[in-house]
Amino acid sequence: MPIAFPFRFFTLLCLSLAFNAHAQDIRVGVYENKPKIFTDAQGSPSGIFIDILKAIGDKEGWQLRYVNCEWDECLKKIEAGDIDLMPDVAHSDEREITLDFHATPALYSWSQIYRNKDVAISSILDLKDRRVAMLSGGIQEDAFLKLLDGYNIKARLITTKSMEEAFRLTQSGGADAVISGHHYGDFHKLDYQLIETPIIFQPSRLFYVAAQGRNAELLNTIDKHLRAWVNTPDSPYFRILKRWGGFEPTTIFPPLFWKALIMLSALILLSILGLAFLRKQVKLKTLQLSATNNQLQATLNAIPDLLFEIGLDGVYHSYYSANNDPHDTHAPRFAGNNIHDILPPEAAKTVMNAAEEAHRLGYARGEYENSLADGKHWFEFGVSPKPVASGEIPRLLVLSRDITVRKKMEDSLLKFSLAVEQSPNSIIISDLEGNIEYVNATFSKVSGYTLNEVIGKNPRMLQSGKTPAEIYTDMWLHLARGDAWRGSLINRSKAGAEYVESTLISPIRQADGKITHYLAIHENITEKKQAEERIDRLAHFDQLTGLPNRILLNDRFQFCLGRAQRNNEELTVIFLDLDHFKNINDTLGHSIGDQLLVEVAKRLKVALREEDTLSRQGGDEFILILPNTGADGAAQVATKLIETVSQTCHAAGHELNVTPSIGIALYPHDGEDLETLSKNADSAMYRVKQNGRNDYCFFTPEMQAHAARTLQLSSALRHALARNELQLHYQPQISLKDGSITGAEALLRWIHPQLGTISPAEFIPIAESSGQIIPIGEWVIRTATRQLKSWLDSGFPAMVMAVNLSAAQFRQPSLPELVTSILAEADLPHKYFELELTEAVAMNDPQAAIAVMDKLFERGIRMSIDDFGTGYSSLSYLKRFNVYKLKIDQSFVSNITDDPEDKAIVTAIINMASSLGMLTIAEGVETAGQLEFLRAQQCDEVQGYYFSKPLPAAQFEAFAKGHLKI
């Protein structure tokens, strides 16, 4: 009957056997699972399974040939027939599909869980969400998963190629626990500082296996010997188990033997009673002595050092080393020899001096050097007197430890410490949260903070506020990925001085790859940066005014030109020259002239945008580059520059008045490179000089005429309101349901007494760019609401007055309050008034538009989106706009009878508006075909020349009174 015995083992070994006709050559797979199967220090196969197989092989005359392989590899080899036999395989139904087993188990085992010493696992419930390592291909996986399912627990399995890898992973914290056969686990748990848990499962029977259908005779022979041996207590099987740490089985005696033993005991009972007490005492003392001896031996075995006993004369009396001490090469010569014959003179002297001191004082210690076969070694030692009987010669115990590795490490650490402390760069070591743990002397010198002042603080205390935030973001992105980061930081010292540092921050990793700290190395490059800035200023800036010189001007022009080409934008180059500047130099001196140039440069910079470039070319000549600026913008800038420069300037007690002459050239009309544009702007400037100075001129007559026209209209528009030159015309809006007039759109018109009727397309952009649209827009709202109120009071049916809003009006914070007050003045209910906002304006800043619309909606003021379909609306924003109507742009309406795409667009807008609960109105309706299509698509309202052009108030009244339903 098989008997299970507890053992303490580790790593497995695969053996394979092969047969031939006479001497059976058996290939045995060997892997690491000590103590059951492994490769010993001499490279030879060893372990329980190897010894059992050798014992059988000796009896059968087998030639055993061993093949080293990992567990998974051994399984593949046995199934492929590359090896004949594989030891230490647990039986399972799945494995019977491909493998053959003998009948009598070679060993019994069970699976047990061992935990990392820092992880608390005391029951199966503690495995929830834990990382559990196990051998890949082992049979424990299914059993373990079923065990977890029974408790409704999930754990994360990590498979490894070997048990050694699984145990190392658990020791390092890569796994919380490991599943192992108890032989391997109990044998290796101390080596890996793991702790066994009470979680035990899956009792297993362990066998030798062969590929299915092969080597059946080999397995039968093994089974024959095992079956005989497991029933014989003194068999090779039990002797092998005992040698590897097991127990021999208890002999099973027949019942007659026990009866005879009882009778014999009765006969001798009286004879032993007298000796019972004495034997008990002897046994007790023997056990105590044995326990003491075992404890002493265990203590000696646990000491990793060299222990020897010497006399005051230096003679060795005994020597002990549980491990491979470097001195072991001399061990045969120790006993009876003198320490002066074993150690170098200086080392022997050091030890004997310590021995004499210990003899006097009770203890002494020291260090010595000794040259051994592999080089110089350092040892530290302690000496204590050994207790001796009175009159005996004194002896001393010396405990010596090899500290060579520690010495070398201390030397390395000392060198590293000195290198870090004396580094010309600032060095900071911080934890993963950025809290400082160390800084060197250079850091304190540069920052002004001592080590004690910064320990536990975050390096952000050094921030000056001038390092862009995106640099810190980029830095932490690199560090979060475990990458090093390099860049420049602008920091501030304790005294408040700013300095620039070139910084390298690297993660510090442990041997297992885990990041524990950050190392920052800072190089103070303030002076280098200042020098570079001085060189750059000398190379690229005018020394008098600090403005860009021709080199930097050309660089910036190329940048602006590239943007203009990519975005199809205009670009303006201005050439500015001071009038009669030579007279100031000639009469007042160049010093006064220089002061004037500096002042003019300051005024010009203030008058320009941040993206504009102002450059001094020498003397009193300046060149300006204005990106994304056309003729109108250039004319406005030129006017502003003339006004700015012409103001009186004070220099050294003198009042100076100068005027500029300005020439303007436009890209791409007047040139496509800086040289051509600046030359043409210079030519235009000379025309100004010829025509009387203190003015601006475009290079081309057409641009000049346009600029003159724009300036004329801008000037005239300033007086248009006061002179009653502005009028409102009204275009009716018609319902497609019943043909009634539902509203009117108020449209602005300007009739100048000399210039005649001026198109809104021409004067409204001028009003917007000059800021005059604000008072004009307020006048339009006020006039339109009063007119509607008058019509309603005179008996007109209810209708809505629609007024267009400009972008400038819409951006006014007070718009909701202004509209509300105007409606209150006119006593017009809010439901009869509507503001139209173009789609492009609404989508320019959707969040701001939503906020304004919400405020207007709260006051009951209706809003609609004008020119819908031309402004690239986002549907996610459109559904958030508080609008009740979409106006379909006339560009889509004009071709809906012929163009399939326009038909599809208009249909989609109407359907979308309907689904969002909005009305639709189509503008620009001019034909019956357009009207019928819109009616068929269920558009709500229309307006256009098919019904009426925009009309003055009196004509609108007549149209409304005579209007017939359609």
C-alpha cells in the first residue's frame, strides 16, 4: 500500500530513458525542481527521482543519458520522442491523452501557496485581486482556478518558464504569491524569503512518464521495482527518501507478535520498575544535552564567517567555516600552526595585538589585509576569551568576516560621493513626488539654499514664473513614461536673482527596474545665455533704437511671407522716412538727432500690433511689415503713424516737430519678395516727398484711389447720423402657410448729398473697422422698434421686426441691457422683435455666443441665425444656441430649381431645423419655381424680390395694405 511521506524539497529535473537491444540506452529529461530533480554544483543530475532511477538502472543494466531542458521544453521533447523518460510528472486526465504513466506513484505531493513576506495572505479569501505566479504548463492552473471559482474570487495568474523564475518574481514584488509543489516550496522558501500559507490544494501523485505508445516496457520495469520497494521498509526507495530528508516507514508487525510482546512485557515489568526513574532522568539529561549541542551546531551553521581558536602564542587550536571562506584554501595548514606562518606579518601582528587586548579587557576588534589567490582581501574580526578551567592555558575565539566587497563598495561610494559633492553642476535627488532628499554644495552656492532648508521641499520653490508651463508639462510626461528629460529652466535664487539652467532629469532604477527616485543635474548657463543674447543683439538689432536690423527683418519677412502663402493672405510693407531730419542733425547735433530717433521708434512700436515688425535701416528710415493686412488696414495704420509721429517731441530742452512720409506696397500685387516690396514702398514714399510730405501713398494708383475713397467715406460716415443721411428700408417676410406678412427685415441705407447712394457692402465694413458701427447699430435698433410700434398702433396685424447685429455689437457686454431698454422706450413687446446674427459671427467663439444668447433668451428677446449654411456650424453648438429661426442664405436659394446639390442642402437645412424645433426662412426668393420648391419642402417663411425689394417706411405701409395672400 503506498504511503505518503512529508519531505522538504525544491526544483525539478527531467530524465529520459532509451532502449536498445542489449545495453538499454535511456534518454532522461532533466530540469530544475530541487530536491526532487536538479543539477548539482558539479553539473551532474541529482535529486530523489534521479537516485531512484539510478537504483533501478543499476539493477537493469541501463545506460542513463541525461538531457537538460526547461519544464515546457521537456514536455515537448517527451511528446516528440526526443527523450524517452521524464521524471516528476503529476498525473492528470489531460496528460493521459499524450503520455503513459506507470501504476505505482514514485512520490506523493500537494500544491501549496507561498507569499511575499510583505503581503498578508492567511486564507483563500486574501487572494482576491492578488498576482499569483506559477509554472507554465503545470497542472495547478485548472485546480487553482476552480478553487477560486468556488469562493467567487478573481486573481491574476502570472506564468513563468521555471519555478526559480516564479520564486524570484515573488521575492522581488513582481508577484504577491507563488504556487508550488510543497517539496520545492519548503526546500526554497528561506532562500527567497517567502512564507508558506495554510492554503493547500490538489494532492498529486508523481510519476516517470513516456510518450504514449512508446517505452511501455520501460515503464513496466520501473513499476515492478517501485511496487516491490514501497512495501519493504529497508528498500533502496526508503533509503533514498531518508537521505533526502524523508522518514522511513514504521514496520508493520503481525498481531501474534503484539500478543507475544505483551506477555513478555508482563514478565519483565517488575524488573524494570526499579530502573524506570533512573532511566527517565538519564534520558532527560541526554535530551537536554542533545538539544544544546544541536542548537550550538545550528548557530555555527548560521554564522557566515570564519571562526577559529588560538592561544596567546598564536597557535591555531581549531577552525570552523560553514561557508566557502577565502581562508578555506589554507584550512589543512591551520591546526597546530602559528598565525605568523599563515597570515602576512602585518595582519598577524594586528590579530595578536587584539588577542592580548581581549585577554586583558574581555573583547577586542580590528581589520587586516591578506593577499589570496584571487587578489587582495580585507577582513574585520572580533576576539573574545574562551572560558577555561582554572590553571588551563588561556585561549581566544576569533570571528573573522571577509569585507572585501563592502570595502570596495565603500571606496566606490566615497569616490561617487566626492564626485557628486564637488561637481561643478547642481545636483538634486528627489523622491517620485519631487520632494528633495539630497542637494550638493554647488546647488547651495547657485540657489542660496542650504541642504537643511530644502530637504523635504519641492524644487518648484525655485520657479521664477518665467519658464513656460508647457515645458513643465513636457517634463512630467517624459518622467511618467520612465524617460529622461532635457531642457532649460529659468529659476530664482533665495536672494531673488534669476538664473538659467540647462537641466537633465533621469529616473533612478533598482536592479529589478523599479523607479524609486529622480536625479536632476543642473548646469548654470546664465552667463552663456547672456553672452548669446548680446551676440544675437549685435547681429540682429539696431544698437541705437533696439529695433530689428535688416538681417532680422528679412527673417521675419520670410516667416510672414510663408504664412501669407499658406493662408492666401495679404501682406503690407511700409517705408517710413522722417521729413527734414537732416536739418535737426545739422543744427542741433547728432546727439539730439539720436534722441529723436529713439523717441520716434518708441512711438511707432506703441502704434503697432504685437505681430507687426518695425525695423530701422539706418539714419531716419524705418521699414514696417504688417502681416494679414490689406489696403484698408494699411491706410488706417499709415494714418495712425502720421498722427503719432507728428506730435511734439522734447529732447535736451528742445521742442521738436517732425512729420513722416510713408510709402506702402502690398503683397502680392506690388512684389513677392522683401527687396521688391521695400523698393516699391520706397518709390511710393518719394512720391509723398514730391507732393509735399506728411502723408502716405500706395505704390499703385488703384490702391491709392481705393485708400483715398476709404478715407473719404470713413470721414463722411462720422457725420452721417448727425446729418440724417442714414435711412432704414424694410423687406417683408411672408408665411408659406397662409401667405400673410409675418415680419419685416430692417436694412440700413446711406444717401450722401454729394456722393449719392453708397452701397452697404462698401460702407458697413468701414463702419465696423472704425468702430462707428456701435452708435449706428444702436440707432438702427431704436428706429426699427419705433417704426414697428407705430405700425402696430395704426392697426397693422402683428408682425416681427428683424434687425441685423454686427460682430462688434454682439461682443458688447451691455447688449442685452441696451436692447431691453430700447424696447422699453418704444413700449414694444419683446415677442415682436428679433435680432439676426450671421452664422460666421456665432461660430467665431461659440461658447461666448451661447452665453450672450442665453442672456437675451432670458429677457424674452428672439434670435435667428442669418446666412445659415455659409459659416460651418457645428451641430453640437447649434443645438445649444437659443435661437428660434434659421435663415437660409440666398446663395443656396438662387439655384434650387436647377442645382441638385443646392436642393439637397436646402432640404437638409429645413429638415434639421424642424427636428430641432426651429423655423426656417429663405431669403433671395425671386422666382415662382424657387417658391414652389420651398413650399414643397415645408419651409416656413420666405423673403425676396419675388414679393418686394426693401422699401422705405411709407412704401412698405402701402405694400402691406395692398398685399394679397398667395
